[in-house]
Amino acid sequence: MGLLDDAKDAAEATGKKVGEFVDDTKERASDKVDEMKADADVKRAESERDATKAKNEYKESLRD
């Protein structure tokens, strides 16, 4: 029974490692998506800031 128990333990350890790898990969992908969303939010905010600045400068030039 020793050989069978060793094989069972090895299979369980391998299964656990594979599960951890899958979880880690899923977490990395989720982190990357969050990072990309944050970058998109920053770019959108910068774009809105620049548009507002341009609008205000245009309005100021009309007052002159």
C-alpha cells in the first residue's frame, strides 16, 4: 500500500499546485484589468480637463 499512498499524495500535491497556479493566474488577470480600467479613467479625466480648459480659454477670448 505504500506505493499507492505515495502516488495518491503526489497526485493530491500536483492537483493543489495546479489549483494554486490557476488562482494566481486568475488574480493576475483581474489585477491587469483593474489597472487598465484605472488608466482609462485617468485618460478620460485628463481629456475632460483639457476640453474644459479649451472651452474656458475660448470663452475668455470672446470676452476680450
